[in-house]
Amino acid sequence: MSTATKNQALLPTGGRSARRARQVAEAEAVRAAEASYKPKDGYTSWLLTRCNRELGRHVDRVLDEVDLTEAQYGVLQALVHLKSASSATLARSVSVTPQAMVGLVAALERKGYITRTSHPGGGRVITTTVTPLGQEAFDTAKKRVRALERSVRKSLTEEEYSAVVDHLEKLSNALSEL
């Protein structure tokens, strides 16, 4: 019996936790298969995609502990930095559509992390700001994400880390000019 089959046999059979357990098991199987794959061409894009997925998986886990998604964390981060913003500005800041931002804002508002008020200049613009509870959630999430980053960084020397950052910045700039 394969490891994947054994894991599936141990999974709960119903409800949200069962779905999540199946998703985790499937993701583990995919990661195991991907670990040994080295394409002949396009290896840089493959590695960047794989690193992004792996980091994203860990960030998702850390943020899940504080009941935030990566996009919600991004919205809070933008609001903490900007102090207040419209939904359109927030959508641009976290690279989602304005339609997707409606759901993100609604979820954060339900949690009590943000408030929305009419813009002082009038019109239809609604300004969004972080509440004290939202600031607390953001601070907690930021500490956990930074701890994750420090943990990952330990696998590199200072010189290696600086080189990775320099190269990623160069790649990012090159891609933004395409």
C-alpha cells in the first residue's frame, strides 16, 4: 500500500475538516512528485514558481492561525501603510480585481478589522481604515510571517541571502519592463 493510499485511509470522511485533510494530502503528493522534476528549459521560472508555492503554503498556514488569508493580510498591510484608502486603491495594491476586493473588504469588516466611511470630499467614494482590532491582528500576523522568513533565511549565509535578494530584485525589474 502506497504512502498516499495509507494517508487517504486515515482521513476523516465528512465535513470541512475532511475536505481540508484531503487537500493537504493531495498537495503533499504533488510536492513529492515535483521535488525530483527538473525541466530542461525554463528552469528559472519553474524554480521561482515552486519557491512561491512553497512559501505561500507556509504563509497560508501561519496566517490561518490568526484567521487571515494572504489577500486579507495584504489589504491590512496596505491600510496600515496608507492609513486609509478606497477599495479601488486597495485592489491595485494587492493585485486583485475590484470585484474580488468587495469580498475581501466585507470579510475584514465582519471580523471588525476595518471600518468604511464616506469620503470627506463627498461623492460615492468610501474610505476604508484599520480598526484597533485590525491593527492588532495585522501586528500578530506580521510577527508570525517575519518569524517564518527568519526561519527560511537561516538556510543561507548573509552573503547568499544578499545575493538572492539582489538577483530577485533584478529579475523583478526585468520582468516589470517586459
